[in-house]
Amino acid sequence: MKAVLVVWLDAWQEQNEVTTADAEAHRGYETHSVGYLVSDTEAGVTLAMDGFPSHPNHYKTHAFIPAGMLVEIIPLRTGPGLDDDA
């Protein structure tokens, strides 16, 4: 399981007043998240912060990013992944 950088557009909110023109100009907030790519399906991706080499396929501290928010998934080549031999 390799580490990746996921570029995605996050939703956001404010409490200030908004006009229709302002609302029509709204865009997602570009966000970069780094983690282990646990799952990549047509629904979206699941990233985990922690993985356990002694317990394959077990992860914690995970996030789901819906497919419609994804911009790019970039593999990180910094060292061995969880399933790799050292």
C-alpha cells in the first residue's frame, strides 16, 4: 500500500451574508491530503493516516473523499509501502 498525495476540492461554509452573484462564483477549496490509499472506487477514495505492517489490511485515522471532489492522485515515492519488502 503506497502513500499518495490526493488533490481535491473541499466544501466550505461561512456565516457572512452572500449575494446571488457571490454564490455563483463559489468554487471548492483546493486541499492536499497525504496518506495510504486504502480504496479507490467510482464512489471515491479512502485514505488512512496509519497502517500496520504486522496486521495487513488494517488501517486507522481514515478519510473518505467523494469522486466528484477529486482532482488528482499522485503516488509518493519516498520509500517502501506497507505491502513491500524492505
